[in-house]
Amino acid sequence: MGKVAIESYTIKFEQIEVGIAIERTDEDFVPHYIAEVTNVSKPTLLILDNIREEFINKSKLSTQKAVAGIKDRFKNEIRSILNEYFPDLDNHKIELLVNYVIEQNLGLGHVEVLLRDPALEEIVINNSSDPVWVYHRKHGWCKTNITIPDEDRIRHYSTLIGRDINKEITLLSPLMDAHLKTGDRVNATLYPISTKGNTITIRKFAADPWTITDFLNSGTIDADAAALIWLGIEHELSILIAGGTGSGKTSMLNVIANFLPPNHRVISIEDTRELTLPNMLHWVPLETRLPNPEGKGEVSMLDLLVNSLRMRPDRIVVGEIRRKKEAEVLFEAMHTGHSVYATIHANTAPETVARLTNPPIDVPKLMLASLSMIIVQNRDRKTGKRRTFQVAQVTSAGDAQVIMQYDIKTDKLKKVKEPNVLYETLGLYTGMSKEQVNKNLAEKKKILAWIVQKKIKNVHDIGLVVSLYYQGKSISDFEQALRGRV
């Protein structure tokens, strides 16, 4: 069997080092993701499995009950057992082994390794017979060398996750939406609803969020489109981001939120915190809350939207529009002078208008005139490439006019129409002529090129550059402010 190495790297957590190898074999159609602990020998790992069983028996506790206890207490008990097995090991090595057993016993086992890899976007457990799958940022779907021992263990992991947020998953309630304390979104299903076994799907929270630098470097968007979007945000035009699942809608929302000015109050509303905005912004993040097992205590997206209007926001950022009432409140906010940025599931700009103006959302078409731009994101499932597919302006009649369209043959965004509606809107509210708008766009493109050239990728550093730009500072001022930071 031929094997081709694609990439390798190391991740570290709790003194544990794990080597990651991405490989492809002649016998499989997808890459393999191989995770191996590198600073603990295989014989030692086998002994640790025995210690884990001894720990459970000695503590007279099931794994589930152990999770609810105090971690330090169990560390002491494991440390005591390890000293019996390895009397000659120094304290540093003992602590490493203690951490390993704790991760295996009180966490999600080998899945914890996958949760610590920032290169992964999705972790999928389909059943105990199949390997765990992951979606890698660079390599797409990969099979791992990790399997879950049995269906009970998968169910236990689901129960563990649910307990942290006061949710239950049972045979009577076999579906669960939840999230980890790290912000990772989780969906779980139980057999026989999922006919091959219990499942867990984890969409990871991006600890290092995408920025405009990443988007420009990867070809997700070009400087012309980025400058136009930046101009729209600077002058408080409302924008909707559309796309399919996994197309990068939330990533785009996070990227364009970096262009918000620091002297505006920003309220964000999400089901699970995914946005990371620059730390100099006047930002208040709000998060919905699911009902408890008795069906009480829910705080919905609609509740937070209505409440946000009483918080004197200048800008409102919403994770996703799904229902009629949410859309109505959102468009009412636009009509009352608030700038709104949100995501919606749709594949093209005209489809976005159709989705908004037909059941179940069913917003009157004339209300769409308060929306200025629609950005459509797309992911090619064959190549894994995420691209800005369309940039559109919205007319006074509520129709979407595509001004930039992605050309799959050249892998580039192409201008297909003059943004005359945007020129008119900007002229009406800012007094800028078409020539002044184009001059401003050229200035922004120059700054974006400088950001890419200087490899400024940190969300807070980019926010600092944008904030200084709004104060009338030049590139030399940016360099001085960032000295020692990049």
C-alpha cells in the first residue's frame, strides 16, 4: 500500500505533545488524519489505560459521576496511583501523565486532541464502528485514526456536553443542540433516530478568527470588493451576507465587522458566540439561551433583537436570520436609522431577495430598500475553496442587482455592473460625488495592500489600523502604532 505524506505538525496542551500527520493512501479516496502522542511511549500508554480503570474502581465512581466532582481531588488520587506504578519518575513527568489520564477520564477522551487542533473546523462521530471524521481547513474531510470504543461512550459524551448547559439527551428526547464552554457548537443524535449508531457533530469555534488579510491572501475576496464593502460599512450601509452551510458566512461577518468605527456602539446577537471583534470597539455581545429540561428560561433571538433596540445601538450584528419576526424587527431597525449586518441561507443575491419576501420569512419587498448590499459566499465542495460569489446592490424597489460576479474559470471576481445605486445612496447621505467615491476606494485598496504586505493578521491589529484611518492617520502612523506588535 502506497502512502504519501501531505503535512505534519505538533499540537501541545496540558504538557501533552501530539504529532499530527496528514497522509493519503492508494486504497482510500480521502486523506487520513493521524494523531499520536509523542512524549509518552506506547508501553506507558497501555499502562495508563490500566491505571484509568484502577482509578475508577478505587474511587468507586462511574466516569459520569467523576466529571461532576472536583478535578484537583481526582488529580491527587491519580498521582498516588502513578507513583506506585512509576516510583522513579520525576514530578514533571508525573504531572504530564496525570494530565493525560484526566483528559481521557474526565473529558471527551481522544476527541480532546481534535478539539485542540486549530486547523480543524468540524469533528464528526458517526458511530462506534467508523473512525472519527474531521474537516481540516486545508485538506477538507479526513478520516482519523481515532475510534470511539462503543455506543455507550458516545452517548456518555453527549450527556456530558448537555449537562454543562442544563440540557438532556434521552431516548424520549434523542436530538440535542448544545455548545461546549469553549463556544464550539454541538449537535447529538441517539440510535435508532440515527440508524447506524449515536452521533456527535462539533463545529469548532475559531480561536484565531479569519481576517481580511486571510481572505485576500487565500483569494476568498479581492481588494476591489473588500474596499467597496469597507466603504459601505464606514458610511453605515446595512449589509446581508448569504450563502450555504459552511460557505464562510460567519467568517465574512467577522471580517467585515473589523471595519466598524470605534466611536459607534455595536450590539451583536448570536446563538453561540462565534464573532471576535477588535478590542477597541464599543461592543456588547449578546447570546441566546436555550430552555432548560422543563422548557423554561429560554432567551430567543427575537427577545435579544427587541431588547437591543433599547440599548442605543449604532450598529447591530446578527448571527443568522431564520424567522419572520426576526426579519421584521431587523428591517424595522434599518428603517429607524440603525445599521444592520446579518447572515441568511441563500445561494445567490436574487435568491436572497426571494427568500426574504416569501414564506416563511415573508418580509414586504418594499422594506428591502433599507438594505444596501448583499454579499454571497460560496464553497466548492470538490476543491474546498471558499469564495465571495456575488456582491450586489439593492434597488429602491427591493430588487438585487449583481455588481460583482465570481468567474469559476479564472477564479476571480469580475465587475459586471456599475454600482450606481450605491453611488446615489452615498451621494445622498455623504455628499460624495462618484469621483470622490472612487478616490476613497483607491485609498482603501492601498491600505489593504499594505496590511497584506505587512502580514497583519491579528483581528485587534487590523481594528487598530482601521480606527487610526478613521482619525485621518496615514500609513506611517499605522507603522508607528503597530511597532512591536507585528
